[in-house]
Amino acid sequence: SASCSPVLCSVLEPSCERECRQTSIFMKLCFDNTVDDAYNIPNKQEWINRIHGSKCFSKFDLKAGFWEVKMAEESIPWTSFTFPQGHYEWLVMPLGLKNAPTLFRRKMQNIFNENQAFILVYVDDLLVFSKSYKEHIAHLEVFFRKVEQNGLILSKKKMEICKEKLNFLGHKIGEGKIYLQEHIAKKILEFPDNMSDKKVLQQFLGIVNYARNYIDNLAKLAGPLYAKLRKNGQRYFNSEDIKLVKAIKEKVKNLKPLELPREDNHFIIETDASKVGWGAILKQKPNKYSPKADEKICRYASGSYKLKTVNNIDREILAVVNAINAFRLYLGFKEFTVRTDCEAICRYYNKINKMRKGLFTTRDEYLFFGEENRLKVFQPNTFNFKPKTHIKLDEAQRCILDNFWFQYTLKREEKVYFYQFSIVWQNILMN
């Protein structure tokens, strides 16, 4: 074949008594002549919305993986490689091809596309979920029929059938809740408190990132640690850094399960902002008028500001904007409530709703929540602003603003000034 590729051999663990070697096929010609496939792999968080209300689960894993896909006849010569024992060509799709994940994802999606109501597919991981045991048996019959018809091979070792709780994609699910897997929490706690080695710190923060949705205001704790990974970051661990690591471990020890978001519930976003970063909590309750005691936590979100210099009101508004973007997958097109402890946001939000017509004269006087295309999913009458603390304000009315322009003012020397924030927010989006 004209596109024959060499085989490279690398030592994975040279310190071991028995060297572990890995063979790699360098298919540069194949990659250079491959047309990119833009078929996206789904977000891992999407499946959380689909399994709410389910009580019975079964998970499966394909044994052969990418080898389930046969190579097209005209593409086989491009996969050829040489070895001391001879010349070979792949008849099935090998691991490592440029478009292998997207092609495999499309194949699996086409097979189970009709059964998305009870079968979840993430690459080669399969989950069957049902609301009752009897319903689950019927769903499994459909699943196994599809597997047999398409010649898929399931791994017996990784198979779990008819479970009330099981581990899937780094989470433990069951009883309407989602838990962090125990082995992830155990690995976090095994790290030393003093991590002057850059690689050890990178590994620690990488594993902690798996627990981001379970830890409140993680960005405030991990922010100074991430700063140490920069080129000009301080490698030495001081007493404050050790306290941050201990604080993260303490939160991991006391992690509580999160509620699975339900589409029929009313969602509440609570935001908080500081100089270090922003934090948000997504809660849900049966309906809008349910008491606060019925509220249950679904997820946490946190982050830092991209701008170096922002004032207090800017931080509070950015916290609201970032929180909405972080939870937009769960909010959909429904009405939801935003709670903030910033009195200015609540006061002038109410003022805008009373003014209604004749408000939009110049764009420089208003805050734009984001690009029109990005936040267009949030239609008018979709969210409320309410004070998080006991501030004496009228109950926020529904938003009637087109394209989510939001006005707020700053009081200085008994005068009211309009602060132009639209340009600042556009810079954030561009970065």
C-alpha cells in the first residue's frame, strides 16, 4: 500500500522490573487525507436530565469498542502498517483514528435513536433506566433485541442488571439522587497537604475537578492553587495553601448527595460574589409557591472573573450571568427564580418592569446579558429576581424585557449615573 505506516514502540514504565511497552501506529498519511467529521459527542451532564424519576437501572459496556465498526473497502489501504513479521491492514476501525469517536458515536446513536426515552448512550457506555421493575424488564427485552440485531458484543464483567443504585460515568445514581463515586473521594483524601511538586498539584486539581458540582464555592478555594501552575506561579507551599488543601478535603469528607433535576419542578438559582470569584447553587422545589423547607440542592457551580478589575455590582451581575449560563441545560424554557444579596439588582429590576415602554433609547445605558444568539433560549417571562436576604423590597415581577437588556444604576454623591456595562460584557464573551 502507498500509505503504509511504521510502528513505534515506547516504554511506559521504565522503572519497573518488567518493562511495559506500548506499540503505536504512526498513520500520518491517513490523518492528512481524512475529512473532519463535526459530529459532536454529547455533554456528560445531559444524561442527568433524562433519568429523573427512574428507580431501576442496568448498565452495559461494549467489549470490542471501536472494533464493532467495519472499515469501508476503499479505506482499508489507508490503515496499512508494517511490522517485522509482515504487512497488515485493518479490517475494522482501529483505536486512534481521527474520526473514530464520532463515527462510533453516530453508529450507536442510529441503533438506539428510537429508544432514547429509556436507553442512554455515551460512546460505548449504555444505560437502561425505568420507573418500575416491570417496565424495566420490557425495556431490557427491547435493548437485547437491538444488540442482537446489530451484532454488538457486551462485556460480561462490566454488566450490571436491575440495580437500584449503580456507578455510571463517574457518578453513583439511585433513589432520585446523584452521588460522587467513593473511589474519587478516596483519591482526593490520599493526596498530601503539602504539594510543592507541580505534577502532584496538577493531579490533585484534576481529580478535584470531578467533584466540582458537589462542592460549594470550590473556585474560591482552588483559585490560589491554580495560580501556582502558571509560569510565574509560586511553587512553594505556604501555610495558607495547606489550609486551602485541608479545607477542600474537609468538604470532600462531608459531601452530600445531590437531587436529580426534575422537569416539573420550579428551579431557584442562588448567587454569591466576592473578590476571589463567584458561586451559585441550583435548587428545586415542587412548585413556585412551595415553602423554602421543600427546596433541595441539585448542583453547585463556581468560577473566577475573566476581568481583573471589576467593582462590587459588576461582580454580583457577573455571578448572575455566569450562574444562568452554568445551569442553562436544566432551566430550559421554564420560569425560574434568581436570588441575589445585591440590593441594587433587585431594586432596579423592579423599576424596569414598572417603566416597561419607552425604556430602550440607547444601548449604552443598559446591561446586555450576553450575545443574542447565546441567551435567546431564555424567552421573556422566564425568570424572577428576588432578594436572598431580608431586604425590604417588593416581590420581583416577571421579566418582560426583550433580549434581556437590564438597567442598573450607581448612586454617587446623591446623583444617579448609568454605568455602561455592555462593552465590558462583550469583551468577556470574546475572551
